[in-house]
Amino acid sequence: MLTAAGRVQRLVEAVLVETVGEIDDRHENPVPGDGPIAHRYGCHNVSELVQRTTRLSPTSTGRLARLAKAVRQPVSLMGDLLEPTLPALRDVLRDGEAGVDGALAIAGPLLATGSRASREDLLTADRVLAAEARGEGPDAAPPACADQLRVQAQVWAMVLDPDGAEPCEAAAMRKRAFTLGVATEHGVPVRGMLMPEVAAQFQRIVDAVLNPRVDPGAVPGVRFIEEDPHADADMIAVDTRSRAQKQHDILAMTLGVAASSELLPTIGGAAPTLVVTVREEDLVSGRGWAHLEGATEPVALTAATHAACTGTIQRIVLDARGRITSLGTEERVFNRRQRRAIAARDGGCIIPGCAVPAGWCEIHHVVEHAQGGPTHTDNGTSPKAVHFSLHADALAKPISLMNQRASKVPSMSARTSQSCAT
């Protein structure tokens, strides 16, 4: 039943392609005195006419039009039918062996070669790919699906046009972009176009963090573990994030690692510094709003607290009249030697079951600096960024062990008093 339905759908799509091609030809070459066919039906162009009659979306209509130009038979000045650009593909489409998806998968790469491929070579590729769509290819494989046809067509295009990558590279360079949109109550939207190598590099980073590993000694990352009936269920962090949320957090982690690498340009002679502004009473009560330099919308105090805890950030506290009541320094942040020592001690993320290496973790105060916690190795720990920001409950037990150790270290105020007394 499904096979028969698929064939019927492909035949219907073939009729649509042929009809759209005929309408487009009549629109471009109207009969004298009648005018373009789309205008006669009150439409601006052929796309609008097809959308109204078929109730298809502009995207679907555009796909039909592109395919029609590749397989329709043009008419000469004498009224004779000429050979289509891809005659074998036309036959496959007409016979219901390939639908719009499969036909476009073939036509797109082949037509992209333009005049750089000879007509003879183009017809050879057309015949071979049409045979693959029918299941009559040289390798005697079953009929190829659209994705398989796309891969094969791309290989043919690379063979026919070995220099075609250069124009594509130039176009990618022109169209590359990354823009932050206007901030909303839910966040800041982004839009743009990444170059293939940039997207591939980010994908490799995502794979390195998210790729499950059965062998605990393999490349660090999230991994599968054997079920232990004696394991403490409360110690296992349950990750409920979607893949899109995980990729967002990996981007945040990557930016944090880059910012702390000391390889980026400086601002005013110093590393990029994020200023978090919050009212004193809000900071004490733990409720209210904060402002981040570079952000147009206020953020939750918890987000500001996390941002202030993860990097070299100077904290400024203002009272209700806007008077600066506290100006922090960067000394509260763990220095390089302390970070190396904590990384060597913890060996990576402290969350049970997480094998993220120390280089991808953040160093946090066990007893928060705002609560008098010292910037001391005994008061430092290294959870992964997403665990700290999104899974605070999962940190309760690991940090409670750290708290027992940190309680033996005098607090900042106590050490200050001792120093003054001395």
C-alpha cells in the first residue's frame, strides 16, 4: 500500500512539474494580444498563480518551477520541440520513478556546473543518475532515495567541475554573517550564515562534548555507564535538556574557554571584562534584577550571580540613589596557579558520571564569595558550566563534601580580623 501510494504521489508531482513548466513558458512567451497568462488571472507572476490554484506554499511552488526549467522541452522559433536540459531525468520523472525531491537532488548539483561542464559529460551524468533512480545503475543497487541521489550527483558535479569550489567559496565569504537580534523577555535571537568550516568546527566541539563513550578511558565526554544497583540515585544528575539547549550551553562553554585563554584582543589594555550591576538590597535578599554590560534587557539576579562567579569580572554594587557602595576587584577570582591546583585535585567535573575534563570546567567558590567565602583552593571546586547553571540540585551532595573541607578554612572576614589584630 505504501509503495503504491508513493508511486501515485510521484506521478502527481510529475504532472505538477509539467504543468508549471507549461504555464511558465506561456507566461514568458504569450500569444500576441493575450498578454502573460498570470496577468490574465489577476496574478502578479507564475508563482502566485500556482499558489492560488494548487494551494501550495511559496517554497513548494519554487521547487516545482526550478525542476520544470531542468526537464521541460523548450520550443524553437519554428515551433519544434527541443531536447530538455536533462532528458533522462525527464523520463524518470514522467515514469514515476523519482519525485520532486529525488529529481531536484539530481538537477541541483548538475545544473550548478553551468557552462564549465561540456554538454556530453552532462548528459552522461544525467543518464547514470537516472539509471540509479530506477534501480538500474552499474552497481545493480535498488532504486536510490533522494539523499543517495544527492550524494551521487554531488560527486558527479565535482568530477565535471573541479574548479567549481572556488566560486562557491567566494559566495560563502560574501554571505557569511552573524548578528545578534533585539533582546526579548526570553533571550536574544541570533541570525546569520556560517561558513561550512566554521559550522563544522562547532559541530566537532559539540560531538566532543555530547558523544557517548562506553569506555570510561576513552575521549572525555558524556558516556554510558553500567547500572549499579548500589549507586546512590541522588548522586546521579539527570540531564533533561533538549539537544538545542545542550548546543546553546556548549556555545556558552566555548566562549568562556576562549575568553579565559588570554589569546583574544584586550579592551582598554585588559581582558574583556563583564560588568554586573545590581542593587545592594537585591543582592542581599537574593531577589530582583541585574544588568549586564552589553545587554539591553535586565536579567534575573541568579543569572547575574552565575556570570559574576565564572570569570574575571569586577562587581559594582549601587544603592537605591545610584551611589556606588562597593567596588570589587579581580582578586576574588581564582588565579592561574589555583586553577591548575584545583584541576589537578578534582581531575575534571565533580558531578558523578560526568567525564568532562578540567579544561572545560569552571572554578567556583563552594562558599560564595559574596557570603564571605575565601578565594582559596580548599574553597574551590570544578563543576561543568551547565551543571552549575542548570543543575544546582545535582551539586548539593558533591558541594556538601566540599563545604566540610571549606569549613576548616578561615573565612575572608575572619582572616582580615586576625591580620588586623596582628
